[in-house]
Amino acid sequence: MPKFSMTKQKFQNQWLRHFASELTKGQFEKYVKNQFIWHVFSWNLLSFNNLLIGNDARKKFDQMPKTDCICCDLYGNGGVTDSLPPRYSTAEQIDAELTEFYVVSKDYSWTYIKTHEGDLCGPYFLEKTI
């Protein structure tokens, strides 16, 4: 089996392609470029009927199956991995140990982002509607 290899930048680009493809170039340049992809949520740049924030996001994340996820530990040494470490299977565990952590299902149907801002911004959970 080939080893999973994705850079943090490629992860962010993929995330933006799947969850923020409707951003205008101006919005991207002003609010997201050289910042954080979760600013798509914090600045309300796009309308998401099913965006959950704070404890609602945590609860929804805890309910999701996490066997097929891609994770990005933006500030940590973990880099981008093709599975969620068991010690991070709940939002509480992520909150306790990580600063800026992104989880996305491998089919990009949902995403969970724990920001470095704590409860000031996020965490965020978005599940695409089909």
C-alpha cells in the first residue's frame, strides 16, 4: 500500500476547493489568503445552512464515524495524516491537546475545525448537503 503524502498547503487547497469553491478572488485575497481557511466561516463569507459552531459543532463531530478521515495538525508535528489518531476521537480530546486542528472525511462530505482561538472562533462543523 502506498504511503499517504500530503503537505499542509495541499490539504488547505483541497479543503478550499471542496468547501469554499464559491469564494470570490477578492474574498479569498482579503480574508483567507495568508490567514486561516476557517475564516470562510468566521467572516460569514458564504451562506451555509448547516454550519454548526461551538458546542453544537463538538457534539456533531463526536457523533460522526471517523474511520475515513484526513487530519491536519497545522501547528504541530503531526502534519497531514490519512487517519484520525484514536486519542483525538472526541472534540474534548482535541480541545485538550491541540491548537489548530482540521478533520475532513475522505469523501469531503464533512469537516471539523478546532481553531487556535478557542471558543472565540469555533470550533466549526460543516456537513455538505447532497
